[in-house]
Amino acid sequence: MESPRNDKTPHAIELPQKSVIAVFAGLLVAMIVGSLDQTVVATALPTIVGELGGVNHMLWVTTAYVLAATVTMPLYGKMGDLIGRKGLFIGALVLFVAGSVVCGLTGSMEGLVAGRAVQGLGGGGLMILSQAIVADVIPPRDRALYLSIMGIAYAVPMLVGPLLGGLFTDTIGWRWAFWINIPLAAVAIVTAVICLPKPKRTVEKASFDLWGTMTLAIAITCVTLATSWGGTEHAWNSPVIVGLFAAAAAFGVLFVLAERRAKEPIMSLELFKNRNFNIATIAGFIATFAMMGAVTYLPTYFQIVDGMSATAAGYMEMPMSIAYFIASLISGYAVSKRGTYKKLMVASFVIMVVGIACLTTITAELHFAFIGVFLAVLGFGIGLNFEILVLVVQNEFSASVVGMATAATNFFREVGTTLGTSIVGAIFTSGLTRTLAENLSSVGGAGVLGVDANSLTPGIVHGLPEAVQQALGTAYNDALVPVFFFMLPLGIAGLALMLFLRETPLATTVEDSGHMGDGAK
């Protein structure tokens, strides 16, 4: 098997500065479309699942998207290296629009989950291909600032998305959380057609890694199902959950065997011989897990515990998004200016751990302003490292395989998203089932709700007697806090990993990328 550093099919594209800016503008539009969809749904989710009668399946609305995106990421990365990225990028946008249409038209939870899965099939390519195209045209030393600006294109929708989701829910209806994607994606498609450079085809007839693709898809699906159903649909020690974990392990082994034999592996095992790749990938997994764990259920928490409207709950995530925005700019400028990154990465995880630790202290009586501050601390820590960790990986590999390397590290980030939403969802929903029963028993039992608990919406909660609202608020708080205690040791592990990160010099040209660190594995 050839090393990922082999540069037999260079992808480096020399462009004038004006063309680079035009290309980058097109990528930013697509990034905004993909990231907006992941956040605009959050504040609308309680109302959506309540109207569709699927509160007990709430986690699947998010999990379906991230699972589909995760499975397709390595495919986009490898195929982009082989045949060029422009056509794949436009195709990913088209799939994303198709999924948005399904979600906007659906009248059932099944249709909503299916639409989210189609969105994920397209969304999986947007970030991977955007980052890989940047690596094609911008050298690592300058790329830090560009990737950080791209991180801002991810952060701005994080800021605006919850606000829009809440505004749509409170005014014209939650379906606009999906309709808004269509005009934005159309702009992104037109921009991509005009601005992105014509791909340099490197392989006319490539050997498709069928077995690697199948085994990887089955393994990650089994992991997601096990973590989603464990403790909720089935006991953790039930035959179903144990069987799913066993199947995930078995197909994981088969995936490794398939990659050893594949002529064009979708995720070369040579990647894992690189020290910085392993450290940055695991750290990115942890940061993504922490971010998803914090943002997925807090909007629901604010609506139930603090009695906020969906719009107000969206505003409560502003501190995290603003802090992320500022930190991303700081880290991009600092790394581009100094050419070093290790100390900054260590500091970022220190701040992130402090933010998680603060979130473990929340109570139903704590003023929501304090939670906003805690989220800002967490967001600042994540913003410092989120894009720079991708740069660390890209700097280790040559242009001919940068798509595969980028896809691999983002694949594990999406695994972090999948596990973050599913494990957090499992911890939260199983805890909520227990605490609801306990707390409602003191105020007359579940019958005081007047509806099935699975159809409980913030609007219904706000119309209940104050004693019942307090009991529900306490139940939601007691279900959410264990989530942050689960995240804390993960954050500490990420901090420990950063101490072993190797400071590989950042290449000053695209051609040198992947060679500056030769011998520093």
C-alpha cells in the first residue's frame, strides 16, 4: 500500500488571489447552508415532535442526519481525491435541498426522520469538500486564517439558527426551518458552478472500495443504534444492545481487513501511523461531543425549566456562538502570524474543561444568565481549537490525499456528533422518564398533564398549574445535569492528549504540505 504522503497525483492548484477569494466565498455560502440546518431545528424541535406525536423519538431527528453524514464523509473525501471535488460538491448541495423538501412537506415523524437522513447524505460532503478545496489552493501557513473564517461561517449559523428556529416556531410555523434551506442552497449551487475551479481528474477508472464502505457503514450504524436504544428502548445488558455492540466490533475488524486489501481504500490505515493525526482526530472527536452535548437539549431545557418561548431559548445560545466566533478569529490570526499551534491547543482544552465543569453546577433555581456565561466559556474553548485541529491534520499529508485525511478526521468528529447526540439523548431521556414519574407523583401523578407525556410541548407546560410546572422543571434539570458529568472526564482526556501534540512546522506552499513533517511521525 502506498503511503498517504505519496504525491503521484498532485492536487495543488495555483490561483491568483482574486480567484482564491472567489473560490473561498463559494465555499462559505455552502458551509452556512449546512451548518444553519443543524442549529435552526434545535429550538423548533420540541414543537415539531410534539405536533407529530414523537417526543420519545426526538433524538432520531438529529441522529438520522449525523449518521447519514458520517457514513458518507469518507466517500466524499476519497472520491474527491480521485476524480475532483467540484461535481461532488454540487451534488451534495442538491441532495441537501431534496432532504429539506421532504422535511418541509412531511406530516409524520417517519417522514421527518427520512428527510433528515437525505439531508445528511448531502451534508456529509459540504464540510469535507469545503475544507479539502481550501487545502488545494491555500498553503498551511496561510490556511489557518481561512479555516478559522470558515469556522466563523459555521459559528454564525450557530448564532442565527436557534433564533430563526424559535422565530419560525412562534410565528409562521416550524416548517420554515427547512424551507429556508432551499433559496440559500440555490445560491450556493450557482456560486459553486461559477467560482470553483474545474477539477483535475486524476483517475479515470478507480477501484471502488465496496467492502470498506459497507463494513464501515454497518459498524457505525450499529454503534449509533446501540447508544440510541441503550437505557431507553432496551436495557444496556439486553441481547439487542449487546448484539449491536458485538456487530459493531465485528464489522470494525472487517473494515480494517478490507482497508488492508483495497487498492484505493476510503480510509488508508497509513493515516493512523501519524502521531499528530491520531491526537488531533481524537481531540476533535471530544470537542464535537462536548459541543453537541451542550447545545442539543439546552433549548428544550430553557423552554421547560425557565418558561421561555422558543425564540428566547434560541437567544440563550448566543453567548456560546459569540464566544466561538471571537475565539476562532483569534486562533486563526495567531497561528498564521506565529506559525505554531501547540500551546494554543493546550489552552483551548483548559478553557473547554472549565466550561464543562461549570455546567455541572446548574440547578433549576440557577438564573439563566449564569448558564449563558458557562456556555460562553465552553464556546470560547471549542472555538480556539475546532478548525486548527483540522489544519494540524492537513499539514501532515500531501495534496494527493488531503481529501482522505480531512474526511477521516471529520469522520471521527461526526462519530463524536453521533455519539454526542445519541448518548446524551439516551442519558437525558432515560433520566427524564425516571424523574418525571418521581416528580409528578408528588403533584397528583402523570394524569395532571392531561396529555400523553410523549406529546408534551412547551406550550402545554406553560398552561399547567405552577406546582406542576416546577415539578417538570426539576425533572428536566435532574435529567440534564448527569450529561455534563459524563462529558467532564472526556474533556480532561482531550487536555492530556494536547500535551503530546508534536509541533510540526506549517508549510508555506501547497506543494510542501505533507513534507515539512516527514520523519516526525
